[in-house]
Amino acid sequence: MTKELWVKNGLVFTEEGFREVNIKIMDGKIDSLEKAEPIGECIDAAGCLVVPGFIDSHVHFNDPGRTDWEGVETGSRAAAMGGTTTIFDMPLNCSPSITSLQNLLEKKEYLRGLSHVDYALWGGMTETNLDKRSDLGQMSKGIIAWKAFMSESGIDDFQFVSPDGLTKGMQAAKEQNKILALHAEWDEEITRLTAFYQYRAGMDERRAFLASRPIAAEEKAVSFCLELAAKYGTAIHIVHISSAKVAFLIEQAKKSGVNVTVETCPHYLIFDEEDFIQKGAILKCAPPLRSKDDVEGLWDCIKNGMIDTIGSDHSPCLASMKSTTSIWEAWGGIQGVQFTWLALMDEALKRKIDLKRILPLGAFNVAERFGIAARKGRICPGLDADLVLIRLNETTIADKKSFGFRNPFSPYENREFSLKIKKTILRGKVIYDDQKGVTKEKFGLCL
């Protein structure tokens, strides 16, 4: 039976910018954008911006195996509350990691019916599976892209790739026509500096941690993988860069013809190293937070079109894993999937940056890069009706009671945002309403 639904009276973000049009939805797809007054079932978006559902290409929901850290049910609930309608789940922090075809198939089966939002899965390239080319080839058919680390991942069954291993990974990804995403920090330098700073007498432990992972370690790793990508013609995606210095390296490579895109995260745009020194483990991540100048430099990169995507890098854990006596032992990861777009849009509005520049970083740019633009990322006839209704004249306070993720702590706690997500719509179904909460039904499908 054909189901028709309208979203009316909103200011709709289209390929031509914001327009006062009504959205006709048929069977979960956008049918048309019309000026005419709709007849039939309607969602009234008066006073709201209507934007594409956000696509978060970088989350760790830790399912299966570490559901006490998060889990797809709670992670996707938080995502829906933050306006995200599609996530790409990383191949590590679940247990076992997704480094074999068997693990991938078992995870896909396990996740059926658990997610509030649509999802895709990353596959993991590690030093231990790079020679299993047949298995990797089969895996490549069922993943959104590959992920590899150039430094220790913190997960025992997800080993980082050596420089020689990365060469093999680049070749395999090119043969499969898959993107290879990289955590780009140079392991040898981090290992050396950690050994130097970890037990340095008289030095503040938090400052020592920052010193152990300098921007130079990012620059060296990025330079190396850009050279390999240029040599083999591999499509690569550098995740969670923390500094404009790294973005400039990537921009130069783009201009020379390297097939590379770059992601940063909201925490590198909202917090800085002084916040980490003050608050400690709750803001520990890798690469670490940088200086205020680096934060401003990244915003300049966004203004100049040098950043391609934004991902939350939601990396949850138990509260006890942050409450350690030593910063070195604390888990490195930030819980933020629920607040990524509230924080970014709030900050952009404060900086008088047009949302037309910000929104594609979490919608069309992600969909286009990862090959799902025929379904996701725009408000356009024929695409999935994934929509977010946002009101700019209401505020949101990140109250702990409102957290959708499993373990209720976050560096965003008590932060006030000058906007509110009123509804999140997935393929024509309202999955979150600010008055009713997240639906009990889970409509998320694997892409």
C-alpha cells in the first residue's frame, strides 16, 4: 500500500540552498519538492530548518562483544537524538574486530533489528590479515570501506600496519576499488616520545601526554601515506586530523592529483589542549587536542573548503576506564555522537559561518565520497526521506539525564546549544521527536 507523507512549512536545505518548499514523501522516498499546499498526512515544520539526515562515517558502537561500553541499540539511539540517520561503524572496539570475512558476516547477522538508524560497516586492515588477499577480496564486497591504523590502536586484535604493510594495503584497496581510511600518526615517533615523557620527573602528566603525540607525528604519517596513494593510485581518507598543518599537506596532494579526502571531528573544533589539561581523561583522544591556534586554523580550513567530512569518532567506554589514577592508562576516546551537529552548528552560527558550508560536511560530502549519494545526503527527489527538523530559536542543554548513549558521561555535559533538534526522520518514519523521544521500533537497515 502506497504511503504518502508531507513535511510542510519548513525552510528546506536543497541543492539550490534554503527554500520555502514542501516535501512530498512516498513510501519512504522523497517524491517531490512543491510550493502547493499539501493534502493528506503532514508534519508541520513551521519555524524549522529542514536539512538532510546526517551521516556519521566514524563511530565505534562496540557491538558485538563490548556492549557494556556502548552497543548499537544505545549508540544509534543517541545518533537519532542528534539528527544522525546513517552511521558507519568502525571495525574495532567490537570483539572480535572485523578483520576476517567470518567476523564480518557474523556481525552483520548479529546487528539485524538492533539499530534505530541505517548503517554500514567498515572492514579492518591489519598487519595480521594483509597477506590473506582472497579473504580481503570477499570482505570488500560487504563493507563501506577499509580502515587501518599507522600506530597502536589500543585493541589487541587490531594491530597497526607497518610501513611495508601499508604498501600492501594500498595495493589491495586499489585492486578492489575501495577507499582506505587511515589513522595517521607515526608509530615509531609516538613510541619514542612516550618512553621519554611517560616517566619524566616533575612534568605534569597531562602535558607529557600531549608532548608524546605531537602534530609532527601526524604530518610524518600523512606525508608517507600520501606518497603511497600517489604511487598506487589508491583512494584514501585521512580521519580525525587535528591541525591545519595536516590539512595543508592534504590540500597540496589533492591539487597534485592524489585521490584523498580528509575528516576532522567536532572535539578538535570545540575544545583545545587547555581544556584537556583542566578536565583530563574525559577529553583524552588520539591525536590529542591541540592549541587554540590549531582550533582556529581548522575553522579557517572549513571556511576555505579544505575539510571534506566531519565524523564524531564516538569512542565510548565504561566510566571506570576514564577514572584512572594515570592519564596514560585512561581510555582514549570521546563520547559525542549525540552532540556532534548541535555543537558544530552552534559554533558555526556564533562564528557567523553560513550553514550552507557546514551541512554538506555531514551529509552530501560523506554520501558522495563513500558511494551512497544515490540514496543519501540530499533533499532531492528519488532519495531516501532522511530529514532533520531544527529550530534555531530554541536551546538545548546537554543534561546528563538526556544522554542517549549507554554510559552517561561526556565532555559536552552541561553545554548549552543555541538550537534544538525537533524531529529526526528516517526513510519517512519519525524516529525521534523532542517531546516523545526515540521510537521503540528500530527501523535501521544495513546499506
